[in-house]
Amino acid sequence: MHNGGIMRVLLLIAAVSLLLDLYAYSGVKTWIRGWKSARRQKIALYTYLVTFVGITLLFVIVITIINYRYLTRFQEWVLTLFLTFLITKLIFIIVLLVGDIIRFFWGLIRRLFKAKAVKNEPFFPSRRRFIAEAGILLAALPFTGFFYAMFKGKYDYRLHEFTLFFDDLPTSFDGFTITQLSDFHSGSFDNMSAVTRGILMAKALQSDLFVFTGDLVNNMAWEVEPYLSLFSQLKAPYGQFSILGNHDYGDYARWDNPEQKEANHQKLKEYHKELGYRLMLNENTIIRKGSDQLALIGVENWGRGFIQVGDIDKALEGVDENAFKILLSHDPTHWEEKIRYHPTTIHLTLSGHTHGAQFGIETDKLRWSPVQYRYLDWAGLTSEKDRYLYVNRGFGFLAFSGRLGIWPEITKITLKKKTS
């Protein structure tokens, strides 16, 4: 938030938002035109200014004057409200703009073909009130949607279950189940009972193995403290394993000195242990079942445009070339740029990180999110040459305090051996 480049972008967006308010304000005036009560007209206009312009000004104050060390819930809520009102305003303006473009061409046609009849009339026909009404009705859709996202959607946990078939899966692991959670972002949670409901959903799956694929916190280790007893309930017969995500290194907070940042990082590692998770830092372990085994590998964060301390070669040291391998790697770009081309075949990579942008559309026929313009693989399953990647949509949320269309995810994977 305090990065100079990000600050300039946010201020530019805020400035554009205020300019758009001038146009939107004219639309509001069109909407209230004809109201019999002048008092009601004033209330409508002042309500617009206080809410839409006020939220933008509050947003500017929060990102410039209030000097936070890290992203706070208050900042998240201000950012969320700003985005909500900005998108609502944009929809309203688009409708107004379409109406005004039609007015322009209609005025032009009248001048060209009916010049005498309109000689003393204004070039632009007056804006019709129903255009403003239509704009308000359409703008109400994202407005209500975003408020659902803020108060319900971000805790609307969805279970994603799927089965993967492999020729070389060890026989004893036929039917082996894995529960994956990712991206808790503990510092953003604001409803303990809702979070508890999600954790109990994951616990009820009773999978053989539990894995957590990074971003336990937003920045500060203490953020997870209220949830230690809750998250530690996630147990599995073959163990609980975790890795670090980009937010777990404290890079998005301001520190008085490097030692303070490192102490926070070490404390976070201790909390993984307290949760009963084995934190894997560029290493591997063997999971044994019956007379068979598979290799579970965990790397530190490696992401395109983010911290790159994950070392897959170090993590693979000592692993049998022919072993069945599952990798935990937070950022899916690691798979895109390194894992799928690695000389050692890694059968399944489990990632998170993208959150699916916490906003989008996922149906049987349509799948879209703005995050797809940044990530090739941003949610769900993909494969290449018998190497699979699964990207979890995330359990928590960050920056935008809500989810709409891309709901928080709990994943259950079943491994099956192909039969001839």
C-alpha cells in the first residue's frame, strides 16, 4: 500500500472517480427532475455527494495521510466500499453515455434533415428521465451484488471434489484422499463463527492427508493467533503439511529494521508447528501406506513478479526418480515456468495464491475472472503430459473484503490407479 508506484495508481483511480462524479451527478439531477418536493431533491443530491464522493475522499485519506504499517481491516473495508461505489457509478455512467450518444446523433440528424423545423430548438434534445432510471436499475445489480459479496459471499464456502487417475500410482494409495486449503489470510477475517463453519466442513471430509498451500496471514504473525485452536483441529491420519505463501514473508508491511521482520517470520514458522502442520521449506518427506510410498514435496514461495526463494531442485534431493510425487507450491506460475518443464516428473502440483480475484463467473458454459489476464492457470485443474496442476481458489480473502462468483474453496482430491 505504501509502494510509490501503487500509491500513484490508486490516486489516479481516485481522481478519475471524482471526475466521473461530475457526469454521474448530472444523471442524478435528471432522475430527480419532476419530483414535486424540492426537499426530497436536495436530500437525493446530498446523499449522492456524501456517499459516492465521500467514500472516494475517505479512500484518498486512508492511502495518503493515515500511515499504516500493514494492511488493516479498516483499509480493506474502505477499499471495498470504494470499489463497490466505483463499479456502481460506472454502470450508471455507461447507461447515461449511451443515451447521450443517441441524443447527439439524433440532434445531428435533425439539423441535417429538418433544419427549418428545429431552427430555434437546442441542438441536444433534453435527456429523458427514463434513461437515468434505467441506469439506476442496472447499477443496482452490481451494488447489491457487492454488498452480498461483503456480508455473505466471502464466507460462502464451496466444496470442490474431483478424482485423478494415474497409471503409476502405487497400489496401496488407490483411493487415497487429500484435503487442500489455501490462503487463509487470517488478518482479514471478521466473523469467527463463519470461519469455524468452513473449518468444520473441511474437518468433516476426514481425508487421509491434509495440506495447506500458503498465505496463513496477510503480513503479521500475530494475525493467526485468534484462530490457532480452530485451525489446529484439521488433522489427518497421514499428517498435516504446509508451505509458505508470498504474504508469509512480511514483504507488504513496514518494519523498523530487518531483525524485526525476521523475528516475525520466525514466529510465523513457530505457529505452523503449533497448529500441528509440518512446514516444508524446500524439502520432501515420504508418505508410507502398506508396502508402498509416495513423495510429498514442499517449496518456499516462487512466483512470477513475486518473491522467488522456492528451490525445486533442493526440495527434490533424495527423492527416487521413479517415485510418485506431489508438490506443494503456492504460486501457480511456478508450475507454468518451472515444474511442467522439469526433467523430473512431478505428478501433481497443488497451488493457491490467485483467489480467482474473488470476483468472476463460473458456470458450465462460462468461466471468467479478471485474474485470467494475469495468470494462465488461476483456478481449478489443468494438465500437460500427465503432469497436473490444481489451483485452489482460497479459503480467505484479501484487500477486497468480499467474494462474488468465485467463492471460498475447500478441496478434496481422490487419487485412483488406472485399470486396464
